[in-house]
Amino acid sequence: MKPDFEKVSNCVIRQNEHITIFKQSSKEELFGYLIEEMEELREVLEKADFDPIELESEVGDVAYLIIRLANCCGVDLIEAVLSKVARNFRKYYKQETREEAKANWSHDKDHEFLSDWVDNYRTKVDNSN
């Protein structure tokens, strides 16, 4: 059984508490590292026949740095992703094209809707375990 995302995130955060050079990273430095890793990921994906292990390594680097950056900035990454899922549902559900969805999107984040959606989603997930 694979660990859930929260356990993985906590593992990254705990590791950062024990590695001195990681504790000293600013959000600007972390963002720079993230850009570097995204470039490495792009380079792997541009290869016609990329190595799946190399791809996994670069995806892992990007995910690791996103967790570190979110933690450094005080962002609950799980809440942020659930909020994005809710916004995507609201923005793209029953839309035929990305352009149509963008044209119909009011840019109103409607936090009450998002909060209700996240709460309902979490209840469904919690009840399925």
C-alpha cells in the first residue's frame, strides 16, 4: 500500500527540519530551484524516447520542491490542491473547450462555494476509507 500524500508531505517537511542547508532556503531560493527542476523535467519530456526512471526522478524533484515551497510560505498544500479541484470543477464542468470555459469564467473565486465543495469532497473521501 502506498502512503497518502499527507504522509509524503510530512516526510519531506520532517527531512527539511534535519538538513541544515534546507532549513536556510528562502522562498525565492526554493522558487529558483523549482524553475531549474522544471527545466530538467522539460528536457526529459522533449526526448523522443525518454527513460521512465529519469522522468520519475524529475517529477519527484518538482513535487519535493513544491512541498518545500508551500511549507516555507505557510500554504497547506492539500487544501490548495482541493481548492484547485473545486475551481476546475466549477470552471470546466460541461464546457466543450478550454477557451469556452475561460470565456464563461467570472473570475469570482466564490470562497463559500469552494469551502462547501471541499468539505463535501473531504466527507466523501473520509467515508470511503
